Amino acid sequence: MKKYIFILLAASLGLSSCSPFKVRSDYAQTANFSSYKTYKIRIDDLKLNDIDKDRVLNELSKQLQMKGLQSGENPDLIVNVKANHKKITDITTSNPGGMWGWGGGFGWGIGMNRTWSSNYNEGAIIVDMVDARSQKLVWQGIGSGISVDRPKAKQKQIPQIVGEIMANYPPGMKK
């Protein structure tokens, strides 16, 4: 019995750790990330409605402060936040089976394939960190997979994806 409970717990843990988002990051290997102590968020390219903008900025500020950075007017890092979305078309084909005849390629029978498509918008958030002194990009995190068309889903997904993006900062840290 204990064996089955262990298997069930392991399976549920494995399923819960899967993220619906695609997250990646890149960084300048010459950057000294331990020297960055302050940041300022710039939202010139953050084309979101006010509700989603607040979600992104609140979670980003929280994540940066958890990393030991403080907001400041004369910052070490300029944090540029961008968002975009694209229309996705999923095409699915299935063969539910059926009765097939005989006679090689010339027989008779019944069979059908079903094909359908669905369209939706998928959002992405991009976080660029620029060294304030050199004005060079030192770190970039990108996360995509936000359900733009579902407001209730965005409430949970935006903070989650920002957290997953920021899990990769600073580079080289254990998660």
C-alpha cells in the first residue's frame, strides 16, 4: 500500500512541477552581477492595459527585491519591460477509426479523418536589464505562453511567468 501512495505522490509532484510557459534567458558573461544593487523599471514599451501592467510591475518589483536589489533614482540597472502577443492557430487531425474493407488499395470501406482548428492569442513578457553606466544589455529573460484571451487565467499566469523569468536571474545561481 505504501508503494502505491509513494507512486501517486511522485506522479502528482511531477505533474505539478510542469510549467505551461516557455522561459529562456541570456546574459553577458562579462557582466559583474554582484555589483548591481539598485534598479529602475522603465515601461516605455509595455503596451498592456492598466490591470495587466500593474500585475507585471508588482511581481517584477517583488522578484527584484527578493534578489536583493532596491529601487533607486540613480540605478545600477535599468530594467526594460516589454510585452507582446501573437495569434496562434492550432490544427488538429484525428482518425477515430472505422471499418475498412479489403482488396488491397482497391477495396471498399468506411473511414474518416477529422480536422479542426482553433485560434487564440498567446502573450509574452520580455525583461531586459541594461547596465546604467555602459548602456549595454547584460541580461534578458523571455517568457511566453500567457492566455491573453482569458482574463481569469491572466490573473494567475502573469505573476507566475514573471516569477519563472526571474528565477534565472542572476545567472549561475541555483534555483
